[in-house]
Amino acid sequence: MVPPILTNKKYVLRIFLIVTLVVILVDFAFLNLGMDGLLSWKLHLITALYSFAITLANLAYFDFINAKFNEKTEPYKRISIGVVGSTLITLATYFICRLIHLVLIVETKTLKEFLENETIGHYLFPLFIALVVSLFIQSIFFIKAFQTNQKVNMKQTNFRQSFKIEAADANNEFLKRLQNLLEEEKYYQNTDLDLDGLSKQLETSKRRTSILIQELYGKSFSECINDFRLEEVLYRFKNQKHKKLTIIALALEAGFPSKSTFYRHFKLKIGISPSEFLNRMDGNKFEP
């Protein structure tokens, strides 16, 4: 929504001066005032007073309909009601200004004479001024709305970009921590390790941990952890550790929680049993 203009003194003064200048120029062009009329400070003072009242009335109306109608969802309704209402407001304000001017200030007419002598002809020129002022005021609305939307869009864009950068930085930090836990600290050797435990170490949710594992290793949690354990067992096999410890002992040290889990995963990934693998390796028949 566009901020209220009536509370902005600079805008009020600017619009007042523009409206006054427009009225003076129109007076000079269409009412044949001549140079004497153009240079008459009294006439300009009266014009300024009229313009000031018209400006305040229109801006108050502007703020009212701006608060009542949404410029995004009801733009055509907003502009049509704005133009018609602003024109009527301007004519009504002009009438009140004439009444105060002629009856109360200069006292050239009584109230009765003023009302009896008022004709449509007195308001043809003000009607033209009303349309000009109305369109001008409404143009202010569109300028303000455009500027406000531009600022909002810019802030939203900057926020989204900032959020993406922060999210990317945070994600990279989690990936580094995950990689360090598994590859450097060998956290997979904990036989009780589950997704919840790893998530607590990373200080994030289980869902995010699964996503991080998938992003970094392209695997599910279970497959990833058991693959690390399997690589650890194979490494120990190749370093002859199996000659000092049993196969199951090596598997448990690598983090496999049970014999069945180890054998099942070994057969799934290698294609043969651990014993057959060792036999082939000892006989140099195994080709990885």
C-alpha cells in the first residue's frame, strides 16, 4: 500500500505549488487576464488560497481511497472512483472557497445573494480545473505506488538473494562437517550409529542429514554408512589384519552392528562371501 501523502509536508507543498501554477496559467490563457492580471499579487494570493484548500481536500480523499482500495487487486476501480470523487471534491471545495471569499471575507454578497446568483456557468471553468487537478493527483498515486512497489520488490529480491547465499553457506558448512565426521573421524565405526545420532552430531534435523548424505555421496544413510564400514574392512583385509583377528571382529570394529548385516552387505557389494574373498586374495585370484 502507498504511504499516506497528506502526512508528507514536502509532497503537500510541492503539489500545492504545482496546482497553483497550473490554475494561474489556465486563468491567463483562457480568461484573458492580460499582463496586469498575471502580475496581480492579490489575484495570485486568492488563487493560492483556493489551490491550497483544493490540494488538501484532494490529498485527504486520496489517502482515504488509498486505504480503502488495494492498488494491486483493484487498480481500475481505484482510478475510476479516484477521478470521479476527486472531481466532485474539487468542485465542492471551490464552492466553499467562493462562499467564504465573497460572503465572509470581501463581503460583496450576502449568503442569500450568493446562493441565488450561483449558476452552472460559475463552475464550468472550475470543472476543467477539477479534472486537471484530479488527473494530476491520480498520477501522483501511480508514481507513489510504482516507487513503493519497486522498493518492495528490490527488498524482496535482495532478501531472496541474501537468503540463498546464507543457505548455500550454511549448507556447505554442514557438508564439510558431515565429510569430516565420516572420512576423518570415522564416526561410522560406532555400531550404535543411526540417523538420529548423526543428526545430533551435525546439529540439524534427520531430514536434512539425509539430504546432505544424498547430496555428498549419492546414497541413503544406511547404504552410505555400511559402504564406509565395508571399505574399512577391505582396507584391513589388505593390511593382513584378518590374520590377527577374526572376520567378525574386524567387521564389528569397522562399525557393523551384527554378523548378518556385515555378511549381507559384503555379498551385496562384492558379490561373494568374506571367506571366499580372503581365499581369492591370499591366492592372488581376486580382481577387484
